[in-house]
Amino acid sequence: MKVFTHRARALSLGLAISVLSACTTSPPEQVDNVCDIFREKSGWYEDAKESRARWNVPISVSMAFMHQESRFVATAKPPRTKLFGVIPGPRPSDAYGYSQAKNSTWDWYQRSSGNYGADRDNFGDAIDFIGWYNDMSHQQLGLDKQDAFRLYLAYHEGHGGYKRQTYRSKEWLVGVARKVEKQAQRYNSQLQGCSKELEPRGWFDWW
């Protein structure tokens, strides 16, 4: 009887931990409204503000990038290629996580920012990476940090590819970058209406 009780408790504890883990890593229910995202995901707004303070990239831009890259799925990976149109083949790249950062770019971020313990499936680290990369695009390419359209082209093609204007032969990519630009504008407008609500309240603010 005692053995059964101990096993039942262990099972319950494991289930509780599993459910809690799923809650913290599952994507937001409403990904098109940044206010709803921050209301649902405790701590994400503070992480987003820290990234903005560090790299001076608007929250709306960083969140629009993440929306496009992973729809806020922590373990997102590029879809596998299809062999003969049916058999699952290799993935086109080693991109992973919220920001879809590649291994080499993530290593560069860790060395450059000093954030050596960063994980691609951690929201705070991923949004800091996006801020860092866009700051690098500003430094190396002279791009405005509010220009989501051009910043995304550089994010997708890399700084060398952007300089070579490889995006000019990719009409689909230009369309995606326009989509990101509109999403950033939408998020920015939404944030103007809820940013005060999202700020942590002091003791006397509750009275």
C-alpha cells in the first residue's frame, strides 16, 4: 500500500512538472496581438524591455521577427525537404528555436554579447539575439533600427547577402519582409494602447 502511495505521488509530481513545462514553453494562443501575448506569458514583457534597453531595437520589431520566424514556438525547426515529393529528407538548415538562429550565428552572438549560457529555446535569450542581430545590421549596414523591412532582409540573407542584394532575385522574400514590416506596425500600435497596463505595479498603485 505504501509502495503504491509513493508511486502515485511520484506520478502526480511528474505529471505536474510536465504540465507546468508545457505551459511555459507552449506558444501564445493569440499571436497576432502583442498585448495578449504579454498578458498570457509572464515575464516576456520584461525580457522584451531588457532587449530594447540593451540594443535600442523597438519591441514591436523584435516581436514581429519572432512571429515570422517561429510563431513563438520554442523548439521550431525548418520543415524537412521531401525526396521524390514524399519521403522526408534533411532539413535545409540547422536553424532552431524562437528566433530560428543557425548554430554559427548563435555562436557569434554568444561570443559578441557575452551571453555564453544562452539557449535558442529560451524566449529571453532569443529576443535578445534578435535585438543584437539588428543592432549589428545597424552597425555594419547602416540600417535604421525601426526599418523592419530592410532589417528582416538582412536577417534572412545575412549581412554579406544583403550587401550583394541577393534578395532582389527573391520576390517571395521581399513579400515576407513586407509582411514583417506590417506586423511590426500592428504590434507597435497595439503596444501604445497597453504598455502602461503591462508595467509592473508598485505597492501603492494597487490602492
